[in-house]
Amino acid sequence: MNLLFKALNDATRREILEMLKKGDLTAGDIADQFSMSKPSISHHLDLLKQAGLVESLKQGQYIYYSLNTTVMDEVVKWFIQFNKKKK
């Protein structure tokens, strides 16, 4: 859970997640949307992968990234438990 919150604590990584909401993208497609180096974007993608928020699939020379909605579901369930009232 700590890796998850660390990953979400950065605006660039949150923006990457927003982009992936629309569909799978290559690392290059993602990097083209930012004014930072490709190695920096790779670092952000690596942190998102470590947190389980994205998955990657290598096809030829490209790496495609997609959202891992399973982790998102688990996070939502975790947050919901705090909203339940005890009787």
C-alpha cells in the first residue's frame, strides 16, 4: 500500500493514469505528452508498475502500458471500509 500512495503522490504519474484511462499507450506515446526526458518518464512508469497500477506488455520494440483496474478496485474497497458506520 505504501508503494501505491507513493505512486499517486506525483502529478505526472496521476496524469499518466488519466491518459491510460482512454486506452493502452506505448512508452513513447506517453513520453511525447510531457516536456521531460524519456528516462524520466520510464522512471515514473516503473514506479506505477511497482505499485501495481499499470501493466506492461512488450510487442516487438515497443512496450505498451495499460491500467491495472484490479488494484484500483482494491483501493476503492480499502477506502470504503472507513466510511462504514459501526453499530
